[in-house]
Amino acid sequence: MMVSVKPPSLQVFDIGGAAERLPNRAPFRAIGKAIRRRVEAGSALLDLKSASHKVAMLARLVGRESAIVETEFQDDERASIGGSLFQHALLLYARVATSNDQRGAMPLTNGWTDEQRAKHRHLLDLRRKVVAHFGYGDHYADGTWAMDRLLLVQLADGQFTQVDYGQRTNYKQNDAKLLSDMLPLALSSIERIKVERDTDLDQLLTSLPPADFAVFAKALGNPIDGVENLPAELFASLGTPPRDLFHTLSPAKEPPSFGMIDQRPPAADASSG
């Protein structure tokens, strides 16, 4: 009879959950805070990786034969998809750098140059004044993001009627390229912050006397055997570092004519000659 021998499985503990079970006294208040700060760094990293993935999708969409145009046309489905990808990526990037109810702002710009900080501020301004909240964006040098007009039309019978007309921009190539350039820099900052917060937490834990470490171990609890929505095979491979995510944004192509006369020469007839 053959007996299969399985390698010892990893033991996985929910240290993030332990922060809520620690006593509300020293030194555990500092440990709980350090755990929460480390959770925030990992959360921000996940957002930036998601933003990078969406920018990579936008790059592939732009790079196809039929380019995405910046100004919205209701019959251009791919242009709308491209705008959605850009705007969601921008929101993810910006919320990493700003405080909210459940996560503090990440100090991304430590060590950045003045030029890099200016680009970062532009992206946050775009998120705040155009994407997350309605704004025309008419203070930008490369033009507005939205336009609204109320037109008064006199009909053939002499009556007047009011007509609403407006335009929206899906995305601007300059801003998409800027976001693409800034994301690797932001990811590098988050990796640095994550290491710093790992070190802070390790120092607090290793300095605990045995009696306090026993309190921490009790709050840590037993090993867990899974995480919501994480396939078992991935849970079993948690010790393997994840692959890095790279992206690139292709140069813009000429927009389609949308009904205008196409000046390109006709393709040669394959049957001729």
C-alpha cells in the first residue's frame, strides 16, 4: 500500500484581527496602532496595483487599430470604456494619498522632486475638481473637461424651444500618460512605507516581555484555514511572493473620423496585378 506524505502546511494567523482584540493599555495600544498602520499600507498597495492594472488595460485599448478619442461620443462604446478605466484608476490613486474614514493618507511624496510633487498635485486636483465632483476643468491649460450649453431654438412656426447641449471628456491623453508615469513612483513609495511599518511592528513585538507576549499570542488566536473569496490553492501558496505588475501606456493614435471624409488613399485591390 502506498502512503502519500504531504508537506507540512503553512500556519496562517490573522494579525490584523488581533489588533481589535488586544487590551486597551500599554504596550498593546502601540502594537494595535502599528498593526492598523501596516494594514493601511497593504490596503493602499492593493489600490495602486489595481490602478496600474486599469491603466494597463487602457494602454491596450488605446493601442488597437481603432483609437479611443478623448471627447465622448455616445455611439463610441470603447471610448466610454477607456474613460471609465482612466477615471477609476485616478480615483484609486488619489484615495491612497488622501485621508478618509477608514484609512489614513499615505506619505507618498517623501523624497520626491518638486516636479514629481507638482504632477502629483495636478492628479489630485483633477480628481477633486473634475472626476469625483462635477467641474468643468476650465482652469487647465489644455482645455476643459466638460461643456454645457442651453440653446434657444426658434422653430419654423416662430415658436421657441430650449435645448440642452453638452460634451464630456472621457480622458485626456496627457493626463493618462501622467498617471501612468506616476503610478510606479507611488508603488515604490508604498513598498518603502510597508517595509518601515513592518520594522516598527517587529520592534514592538520583539521587545515584549514573555508575559505580555503571551497576551499578544492569545489575541492572535489559532491559525486560520482560509480567507473569504481566496481559492484554497492560493491560500496554500501565501508564502510565495506575488508577481510584480508592470504597465506601459502606448502613444495616442489618430482618432477615427466619425463620419468625416477619410482622406487616406484607398487600399490596393488584392485581386489586381
